[in-house]
Amino acid sequence: MITQGAVEVLCQPLDERKGVGAMVTYSDLFTFVIMLCSVVTLVLTILRNKK
């Protein structure tokens, strides 16, 4: 659930945000790619089993 404070933070330019939340590490990128591959594999498996 997005609160009023979260919307205000998301609308600010990156330079005005507190902390280093805009940085993406290699670990985060690797985790995202693994998750994306898992979702694609799940969808393809579901579509193949429907036939």
C-alpha cells in the first residue's frame, strides 16, 4: 500500500532523495534477472501444459 509520504518521495528528483536508494548493485541486478527468468519459465510451462 502506498502512503502519501511514499508518493512524495517517488515524485522527487533522484538528487533530492535521502540515502543511496537509487543505486543498483550487481547482486540486485542478478537477483532481478533470475526472478525474471523464473517467471518466464513458469508462464511457458503453464502454456505448454494447457494443450
